[in-house]
Amino acid sequence: MTNDTIAADTLTGFARNILVAAGMREPHAQIVSDTLVYAELRGVSSHGLARLPSYLDRVAAGAMELDPDMTVDGSFDAFRLLDAQNGFGQIAACTAMDAAAAMARRHGISAVSVRNSNHFGVAAYFVERAARAGLVGIALTNASPAMAPYNARTALIGTNPIAFGIPAGAQRPIVLDMSTSLVARGKIRLAAMNGDAIPLGWAVDADGVPTTDAKAALDGHVAPMGGPKGAGLSLVIDILTGVLSATALTGAVRNITDLGGPSRTGHLLLALEPAAIGGAQSFARDVAAVADRVHALEPVPGAQIRLPGELEALAAERRTQEGIPLSPAVIAALQATAARYGVPPLALAA
């Protein structure tokens, strides 16, 4: 079966309507739907609309709160704690990054630790939010056990991504968003949902044997990026998110499909104000010059030189014009979710 292609605005409104019908305040529903469609635009469908039914399944099971009031501890001037109250990670991370940006304007640098949160989608969304405002944004989060510490046989650490957003003047921001695994586990979950195989080397099955079976890979664990480097970075990110926020010790985060209780996810959002040490405009200009220098290099045969996040940005520009392709499995899950909350279904091409 072929994928249906749907306009980004249509998908954003559809997802927002489902969340509002479920009982979420409209501004928060807009944030969540924006982040999911942002992922789809950038070609990161593993963190896109396929996640919405899973989120609402967790809410319906009482494992996650739909729209709690999130509180920020203001005891320190430039380092604060946000309690997400087991709500949506996207709302928590946006609130935290906006708070960090405001503090960075005053203090030059700031951080917000987030406790008691959930999966927040693509980290690129939050750091680009900062970069578009002229700040350097950094985002870290932990995730459910999906990798083994180096030389261990048991999965304990998550794919734990880290992201950076850097303003570049009139050019696109430089956005690096990477998991510490060889591949994000969400890509394996999406492959399993669509009945697709995965490349050999992405993951091992429950017996530790490399597999191309996505469902078997979900029962095993994914490979760390760069062997001990990726495993070590994942562990450090977990300490700086889950442990620092006093949310959970390493290995205690529940995955997105687990309905047994709160996921106990932690995040860390940071913002840097370039004006504090020289000038925002000059920094952005110099970053743009670096980008030009990189693009001016001679590429290897048959390849194009791309900056971090550039392929995703180009995909977003193209999909904004052409629409977003969704697989039949994802559309079916979304239509069923819409029906559950009395929302009209997506109108698909005949």
C-alpha cells in the first residue's frame, strides 16, 4: 500500500483537535501538535504523529497526566527546576527552554532541569526554538533502557539524545540532534509498526544476536554509537537528566508503550546568550561564515556537503510545499484515535 500525502497544517490541526477533545488546553495542544508535525516535516517520523496514540493510551491508562499545571522552582537565578507533574514532555521542554531563554537574557547562561516528565519527541524542536531567538540552545533527555553499558549484556541505558541549536544570522540555524545509539529506537519501533525490516547492525535480539527483525530488536537492545563512546555519553546524559533532577536512577525510565505507570523521564535544557561575551550579531555572522567555509569545501565523489540539521531542514522545506507522507499503519492508528475522541477523521485523497 502507498503512503498518503497530507498538508502539514492539516495534520497540525487534526492532532490539536484530538488533544483538545481529550481535554488538553488549546495552547498546550498546539505545542504538542507542532512538535509532532515538526518531526514529520524533518523526516523523523519515528518521533512524529505515530507517537500520539501511544501518548493518549498512557493517559487513558492513568500512567500519564493529560495537562497538569507544571511548576518551576525559582530559588536560584540561572538554574531552576521544573516539575512536569507527569505531563507531556513536549510541554515541559518548551516551558523549560522558554524559561532558560529568559534567564539567559539576564545572566548570559542558564539551565532548567525537568523532573517527572515523559517522552518529549525530537530535541531539535527545542534547541531550534532558542536558536531562532538568537540564543544557543542545548537539550538533553534520558529514555527507557535500550542499550547495554559497554561490555555488559543487559540493557540499562537509553538512546538518550543530545541536541544543539546555534544561530547563524540570515542562514538556517545549525541544529545537531543525535541519539547516543547507532539509531534512535523510535525508528525500530516505527519499522515494527509498518512491518519493515531494519538494517543489520542496528540492534541485537534478546539473545544478543544481530537481527534485521524490528520486533525482535525491540525485545533486545540497540547498538551504541561509537561503541564505548556512545555508551559512556548515554550514561552521562542519564545522570544529568534523570539523576540530577531526582526523577529516577539509571535504568528506571519506562518506555513509551508501557502503561504500567509514570515514565519517570528527566530533561535538561540550557541557553547561552552570545551577547554576554561579545555580541549576538557578530557571533551569528561568524557562524554563517563558518557555514559558508564548510559548504565551499570540495566534496567526496558523488556526495554533497551538509551541515548538521541541513538535510532535515531541506526535507522540511520540501514537505511544507508537497505535504507529509504517512504510512497506512500510522493513518489507521490516527483515525482510530480520532474516533475515540469524537474528532472527524482525516480527509484522504481518493
